[in-house]
Amino acid sequence: VRYPYLLLKSVESMESNCDWLQRRLGLGEAGLRKMVLRLPTLLGYSVENSIAPKLDWLQTRLDLDDVQLRKMVLTLPSLFNYSVENNMEPKLHWLQTRLDLDGEQLRKVAGHVSVLSTSIDILESKLDWLQTRLDLDAEQLRKIVLLLPAVLSYSVEDNMAPKFDWLQTRLDLDEEELKKMVVAFPALLNYSVEANLEPKLCFYEEELGLSPSEVRASIVSAPARLGLSLKKRYRPRLEVCRAAGVDASLVLSYSTQTDEKFCKRVGVPLEALRAA
């Protein structure tokens, strides 16, 4: 038995905890099961002395509605293991001060709950590295974190550093261009080089017939183009452009426009694109 002390708890006591959690968080059977499987010790915690005050504190401190609170706890039930006084409050206070966040911004960042499971020292080291590597001012650093709170959970060695180096080498970027791209579109850090970014750059060059310098200019000016799907956005548009004898380079130039605007711009029927 992994948690032998639970054998000392009565069935009635554990049932009471389950019932209370379901009522307090509006959980269905699946949600309750998910939470208990991820944190079995929850069945042994005191509702009055641990579970209830911790939920009340989280909801008040981050100004969460009931839906937001439920989502947060379901995502990271181990929050119940953390001390308010020694862990969560110091961490939220540090985060709010370090990034100069207002209440709404703090809620957004803390909503990526792995933040609360990471030590201040590790969070600080990531922010310091990111700020130094890209020569960011405080506002630029805050912008990146607000657009991509998950950046606080990314490994410097395994994700950020090699991805920045690859982007810089692959697109021949100087330091300012790299910074501009990451500040404008931090979601670049979400994408795999091998499975996502490199195939897209190859598509632009090989199938759209663009030179490396043309691709570079297009991506630096609008890095969000790298966030669009090859399967759902680029390839269907290339197909209809080829069928209509339209310049394929327009697929990238107008990639961020809606299907309706794209079709109007290049002079192809919307119905043809939807069929593709």
C-alpha cells in the first residue's frame, strides 16, 4: 500500500471528503476520480484545517471564479500539498514584484499552475537567463511571460537556448532580429524544430519557390507566420493557387489573412479553398 496511513482513515471520513470536494468544486465523478488518482493523500486531509482554507485563499488571492478554481485544482491537485504561508504566497508575491504584474496579469501567469510547483530560485534563473540572452527590458520580459506563461516551465538547456541558436543560424538573424521575433511571437518556443519549424521553412523555399532571403524577410516581419498550420493553412492555399495559376509566393505573403480575404486577394473562389 503506497499510502498506508489512509488505512487508518474511516470509510465515512474519506467519503465525506469526496462529497465535500464535489460540492465545493462542482466536480462530476470523472473529475473527482482524476483528482484523487493524482493525489490520493487528499482523502486523508482535513477539510476544515487544510482543504477548505486553501481553496478559499487561492480563490481570493487570485480573484478566481468557481470555474477557474476548479480548472486550476484539476490541473494541479498537488496544490493541496503546498503551504500558503511558506510556498504559494511568497511565490505569488515574488512573481508579482519581479514582473510588475497587476492582479489580472498575475492570475493569468499563475493559471499556468506549474509555476506554483517550481521554486523561486528556478523561476528567477529562467527569467534572468531570458532577459540576458535577448537583452530584454522589463516591459519586453513581462510581455513574453504574459503571452506565453509556459515559458516559465521550459528548460533553458533543452528548449530555449538550442531553439534560439537554431533560429539565429537558420534564418541568419542578428541579436536584435532574434529578440524582435521572440517578443512578437513567444509561441515559437512551443514548436519543435524537427517536426514543425524546419518543415515549414523548407515548404516556403521548396514549394513556394522563395529564396532564403525572402523567407527570412517574411518571417522576421511577421513571425506569427510560423505558427500557422502546414496541413490546414499553407498546403490547401498552395493547391488552389496552383490550380488557378496564381503566384505561389502569395501563400506566405497573405498567410495571416482570413480565407475570405485571401481568396479575394489572389482571385480564387472561396469554395475551391474550402474544398481543398
